[in-house]
Amino acid sequence: MLEVKVREFRHSDYDSYATIHNALDPTHPLLLERAKYEDSCFGRTKYRMKRYVAESDKGEIIGVGGFEHLFFSYHPHRFALSVEVHPAWQRRGIGGLLYERLESELRSVGAEAAWALVDSTQSEGIAFVKKRGFVEKRRILESTLDLTSFDPAKFEPRARELESKGVVSSVW
């Protein structure tokens, strides 16, 4: 029988955190240095962040969960919440254990609301939060352009025409 321990996140857990996150969402990888820097900002401001890991009985980190104030939308008692369990370990109650710890911690800090951040393409994640009483309030849709199939030559005549009229393009 699998024994899982939920404990506070440590600085040494970032590599495992990135492995879990990137296995779940390879199109939006967790960039370690950026994540460490952003996390360090919480200790210097009124913003609060708390993160936990789920650790197997063999010491392997198999899930990460946390909550934080949103930098762009601060309210002292409202937080964003996320739970990520490595795909190889899902559907074994690990996410539920992390969520229980987060919910308890949120209650202890007087949280009024928590927004679950879930990728809308992840049906398992949507089912997980719905089971816990969350309802959809906002959906962010992402548009992408496959640049490997983009042929800029098709647009050169139009670009020259616009340049002749004073419209100048620039490359960032």
C-alpha cells in the first residue's frame, strides 16, 4: 500500500516541481530561475504564498500543491490555488491529500475565496475541482500560431505595399 506524506515545500524541491509541472503541461514549461525569483518576491511583500509537496514512502516527490495571492489582483483574503500530481501517480488520492492540506491552511489564514487554476484542456483537473465544489467563473482561451509552417514570402507583396504607404514593420 502506498504511503504518502504531505509536507511543506523546500527550496530543494524545485527540480521535482518542474518535472511534475512540465509532464502535465509541456507547452508552458516551468522555468526554474523565473519560478524561484517569483517565489522569492512573496517573502518581501504583503503577498502570501504557501506550497506543499506529496512525497512517496521512497522519498520521491509525486505532487505539488499551493496557493498564493495574485500579483495582478491583490485581495488579502482571496487566493489562487493549484494542485499538480505527476501523471504516473494520478487517481490514487494524492491530489485529494494535497487539496485537504491547502483547504485547511486557507481556512487558517481567513481566506474568503480561492480560485482553482486548471487548464481547460485537462478533463481530469476539471473533474477534480468540480468534485470539490468549484464552479467555472472564468475561462482563458489561448491562440497559437505554428511558426514552423508559416511562409512569410506569401505576405511580402502586401508588406511592400504597406511600406510604400508609410506603414513600417519592425522585428522585436
